[in-house]
Amino acid sequence: MTAVALSHLEERRQEINDLNVFPVADGDTGDNMALTMRYVLEELDRLERETEDPPRPEIVRLVARAALMGARGNSGVILSQFIRGAAEKLVTPPGRLIDPELIKQGLDAASEAATASVRDPAPGTMLTVAERMAQAVGERLDHWREHHKLDVDATDAEQNALLAEMMSTALFAGEEAVRHTPEQLEVLAEHGVVDAGALGLVVLVRGYISGLAGEQVQLPEIPHYAPARTHDVHHADLTYRWCTNFIVTGEGLDGNSFVAPLEDLGDSVLVVGDASTIKVHVHTDDYEAAKALFDGAGEIVQEDIADMREQVAEREARLGAGRSAVVAVASGNGLKRMFEDLGAVVVDGGATLNPSTRDLVAVIDRTPAEEIVLLPNSPNVRMAAQEAAELSAKEVAVVGCDSQQAALTALPEADGDASAAENATRLGDAIGRIRTGGVAPAVKDDVHRRFVPGDAVGFDGDEIVAWGGAGSTLRLTLERIGAGAELVTVFASPDSPIPAHELPTELEGGAEVEVHQAGQPGWWWLISAE
């Protein structure tokens, strides 16, 4: 469930980032929430590897601590407290079924813990949305008591179905509350945005339901929201430069005693945790002084310091871009981040790299540019891309690109001040000079009896050029694709059987090899050569 929820959040991470200018300019909300959840997922993976059938108390305690340890920024710390509040209720009655009453108590505790972590909570934020979700479940509680009482011998499927129904009620209420956040916070209405953290919260809840009930379950579509207008934007709350986060461990820690000294150094102060571990968040111009406050009280074991002014400048430069923008279909968190780092707006293609026409149109329409260059990056997407170009009211030029690795390699050729047609020509010419391929595990027997499921299969374009063991297949494929090239780029999956640091840095012909962690599904390595 957490893995699916994180994938939903990653898909909309940049959109959530671009909403976050008010009421507190706090770096990148989407990144902060995603990093918090990624830490939770890593700890769950570790628990699964090291413990067979762990009991519920151990799971929820680990989740609560992981959220605290991984929390970053205002939004991440508040999210960690939402998780902690829910976890405390879920762990208190060992052996009890997760029934409607317990979920209501968990949501109430989550909302209360999150609100308590903020010194001056304002309406129209993720706190308001969390409260409304808890209220909605409470309003339906009598119905569930009457019609869906769980017996002690209820099956997992029965418990899951009821849990999904309850969380769907919370989701409907939360999504509606997000739409109303501008009515509660004037500065949001002034700049035409909803609250970023509020949107992130409902995206996570929707992801959790999908992970529980399956992606095919019918859930409300959460609208995409355009970012704030970049002209005339004033970051009234960006008084300080550094978004400072660190963890202090020790004995007998009193987090509240540090709040006032931290407020003397900055604002947006959050101090949460317990007597042995506290998480500190502050916006300040002197993060060393903030850390020095804890000298003698405990040990700082983890810190994360972000330059908010740099983040805001990058955001405004991106959203204030010129005439055209690039929209690219991508699959795999690493590849999606690479496209975004190069200035593209990403459509999540999912595991099969096959988004719907509606998905493409939604991203095209919310992208803040007059004209769009659309990179389908798969032959499966070409037809949907052409349909999206016809349906959108914007000028859309579709580039005939059938691979993500070619698109990434060519993307620096794009110029935001040029027209979509001009950029499509530039990118098309660049893609035409790039050779691509990859290595993937076979999923069925070869009709020519060259390989069996699990063997490595190497492709130069669509042609199979090598097969057998992973190492020899990768080497032969690299030499084939990289013949005559100056630079060969390898995009590696974490599932690949050879670690990235063991891949060659140069080919026999002299081509330099660059390796990037990309996270794409299906392929161990994607390869491009210039």
C-alpha cells in the first residue's frame, strides 16, 4: 500500500511543488512529502527482509518512527505527525480488528497530532483537509456499525473491503476540502492555487486505497491544478534562506524548551518527537546557530538543509519559461526525475508505458506554456499522443520518438523561446542521430530456442543482438550500440543483476560510458549512444 501511495505522490510531485508558494514558502512540498514516505517505505522493506510475519505493534511503531526520521520541511514534519497519531491508535488494542471505530479514532488522532505540531494553525491547509476527512468518517460511523459489523473471524478480504470503503469516504471529503482551500485562505485565492500540502495528502490517501483494493478500483479522479501565476508573485514569508531539518537523539529531551530559542533565530519552527528523539524544523539564516542550541542536550544524527531562495528561483524560471514547453511520457521514478531536471513536464506512463489520451490532455492543458512539444517515448503511445494533440486547445507538436533514453539524450536541444514546431524539428533531428537499445530479462521461451525465461536478451533498436548471461549480454549489446559513438549512456534499474559501479566506464572503441540509476520497469538497462 505504501509503495503504491508513494508512486501516486511521485507522479504528481512536481505539480505539488509548483503550487507551494503560499502561505509559507517552504521549498518543495511534493519533494518533502515524497522523501518522508520514501523513508517509510525503505524501513518497511527492511522489516520485511529481516522479520518473518512481524506483529502489528512492531509495524506501526516502525512506520511512526520512520516518518519522523525521514520528515523534511513543514509538510513532511506535519505528515509525520499525521502518521504518528494514527499509528498510536492502531497499536493500542492488540488483536483487535481494524474496524470502523478504530479507523475513526485513528483519523481523529492523526488530525489532532498534526494540528498540535503547528504553533499557529491556519484554515485552508492540509490540517483542515485532515480534519474534514476524520469528520466524514465519523458521520458515516453509525451506518457502518449497523450494516458492516465485523465478526472476530472476518476474513482479510472482508476487512480490506470495509477499510477501502471507509478510506474512500475520507477521500471524497478530502478532495472536496482541497477545492475549498482558496476560500479559507485569502492568499491562495489571490494567486489561483489550492494548498499544496492538502493536495499531497489526498493524493497519498487515494494511493493507499489503490494499493489496498487494486488499481482497477473506481475512485474519484483528483483534478490537476495549474501552478500560481509567476508574475507579480511576492513571497511574503520567505524572510529566511535555509529550510533546516535535523534529528536530535539523547535522553530526557524536552522539545518544547527549544521552541523559543529557535524562534529567535528564524520562523516556521516545528519541534516534534519524544524524550529520546526529536525532529527539528526551522527557517533561518544561521543553521549552525540552530544546531548549536542542542550542544550538550543530545547528538545531531541526521540533517537536511535546503536553500529555499534557490528553489523558488528555479521554480519561477521554469514556470516563467517562454513560448513552448516539452511534455514527455516516462516510466520509473529515476527517469521521471531526469526528465523534470531537464525542464520537461512528465506524464507517468505506468509500468507498461501506456497512458491514456485523457492523461496526456490533462498534463498538456495544465502546463504553463502557449505551445507544447509532446514526446510519446513509446510506439504504444504514438496514437494516443496524436489524439491528445487534436483534442487540446493548445498548439501541440508530436515528435516521433519511441524510447525514453533517446528523448532524454536529445532533450537539451529544446529551446523554450522557440515555437513547438521548431523544437519538434530540433528534437527529431537529434533523436535521428541517436542509437538506442537495452537489455531485459526474457519472459518466455524464444521460438528459435536461443533463450529461456530469465535469460538476458540484448536489443539494438528492435533487433535482438545478444542473449544468455547478464554480463556477456550487456557487454555485447554495449559494443554493438556504441560502435563509432563518443558517449554511451546506460540507464540502470535497481533490479538489474549487476551493480552500477561494476559496469564499464569505457568501451573498446573508446566511447565513454555514463551510468544513471533510472528505475524503469521491465528493462535491466536502457542504452543510448551519441
